[in-house]
Amino acid sequence: MSRFERQTILPGFGADAQRKLQDAKVLLIGAGGLGCPILLYLAAMGVGKIGLMDGDEVSLSNLNRQVLYGEKDLGKPKVEAAASYFRSKYSDLEIEEIPEYITVENALEILPDYDLVIDGSDNFPTRYLVNDACVLLGKPLVFGAVYLNEGQVSVFNLEENACNYRDVYPQMPAASEIPNCAETGVLGVLPGIIGNLMALEAIKVLTGFGKPLKNKMLFFNSLSAQTYEVEIFPNPTSKAAVPSSKRAFSQTNYELACEGVEQVDWQFVLENPRPSVTLVDVRDRDELPRLERAGLLEIPLSQLSTAAKKLEDSGEIYLFCQSGMRSQTAALQLKGIFPDKKIYSIRGGIKAFPKQTSNHG
């Protein structure tokens, strides 16, 4: 008896659809609240190869919604913990670990190896980057997102002249418009619902079973359990905003274009110490782990505008938070106060701090 028997006997699905799943190669970007349920069902249903791309590590605040992980996984790379879990469950699944964030440097090298891309990321620069890479490479893209009590799902770039993410959201938001999980919160069950809907859309695209959400976006409200669909249309103006070539794509700074704030990695900050540089932690005082370095200033985001005078003599300012979102908002605030200063947000926040580097300076 095959473990796929209950789906292969389903009228309209059958052995042909199952073979398509087994031959399929899917790239999932993000192994968080959306990525976990997507992985659970794609693996269970028999997708042959899954590439899992995420540069984050498991933290305690993830566990209310990222159901693949437990307390024993804290501090582990998410792709490593997830891959280990599935390798112990399914011997027929090939899972490729890609323990890094997607960037303009690696996107066009990684995406061509896959038939379908699923975007389970949680930030706007990544969504625009993934969308544009898929448009350039002609890859179908399953999209999903959650905010407060609502989620949305769609399938982009499924065929020529199909809609892409920019047809729905043509204007990149400013940093002040970008919500973050630490401030808005989320019920753990909502990403599970939206992630499962994304997995369903992926199965439709891969097998031809059912009708994918092409040129449509599905909205789900968790408070009322209501769903509704909105029809979307290709927009020539929006399509023109996609980089016209791979070279143009590789030269696009999505973080700067989206938020107006330039980001750097910890490696750059730690390997280029200068007296004129000030490192600022904009997290609340009770957020862990704390970083101990000479000259570090701790100024919570809520107090930044009133405490900005502490930074008047700084030549360059590098800000960090827990995951790299609030520090972008902080950088935008400081740029308004100090328009002539060089101000940067550190990508990934304290979660991305290199383990091999001592926390003491």
C-alpha cells in the first residue's frame, strides 16, 4: 500500500498527478509561520524535492506559530531543524538546505533549479525581490501574507501576461508604513491557515488539479471566518517597474528602494571598527540576548526621538533590533533628524549576530 493511496484514488487527481508531485522541485523562501505548514503538507503529499531557504534561527517567540520547532531547537538554524525533522519522517523526500537569506546576489543562481517558488517571507523588500526574480526567470510564484487578523493568498506569474505582485502593490511602502510582528502580534493559528492555503495552491500549480488563484487574491478574516476574492489585472505601468534584465536586477537595492534605509551585515560592522561609528540597540530593555560591546548605546525605539541628542557627535550610526525590522524604522527617524549623517540598519538584527564572534568588546 502506498502512503499516497488516499489522494491517488481521489477522482481527478490519480497516479498522474502523484507522479507530477514526485518529479516536482519547489523552492520555499522562509521557514517561519507560513513556511512550517507549507512544508508539512508538501512533504506529506509527496513533492520530490524541496529547497528550503532561510537565514534565521529558532527563537522562543517563534514557537506559538512555527509548529515544526520546539524548545530543543532554540538557537538552531531553521533550515537545519526543519530538514532534520523531515528526513526522519520521509525517506523519499529530497530536501536541500539553503541557510541564507535571498538576495540579488544569490536569487538568480538558485531559482532556475526549481519549477515553482513559494514566498513565505515576512518583509516587503524580500517580496519585491522574489517577485522580480520570478518574472525575469518565468517562474510561477505562490504568495501569502498575514497581518493582524487577516491573511491573503495568490498565485503570480503563472503564465505569460499573468499578474505579478507589483500589479497588486505597485508602490513600495515606506519604513514608517511597515508593521512588524513584535509590535502588532499574530495568533499562531492564522499563519497555519494561510500556509495551508498556499500549499494547496502549490499542489494545483504542480499537478493541474483544480483551478489556481491566477489573477485573483483570496482574503481570509480570522475573526469572522469570512473569505472573499478580488480579481486583479496586469498593469503595464507596474510591469515596467520590474528590472528589465538580470544585470539591472543585480544592481537593485531592494532594501533602500523599499524603505529608504540602507542595510549592512554584522560582518561589515564588526570588521570595520572606527571611532566615529556608534552602535545603537533600539530594542526594549527586557529583550534578550543583550549585546555587550564598548561604546554601545541602548536607546529603545520609543525613546529615540527624545534621546537623539546623544548621537549628535556620531559620524556613522548603525542600529539593530531583534530581527532587523524596527531598526529600519529607527534609521528612517534618525535620517529625518540628522539628514547629513550616514545611518544604517543592521540586517537580521541580533538574531543574525555571528556566533563565532565574542559578545564582549
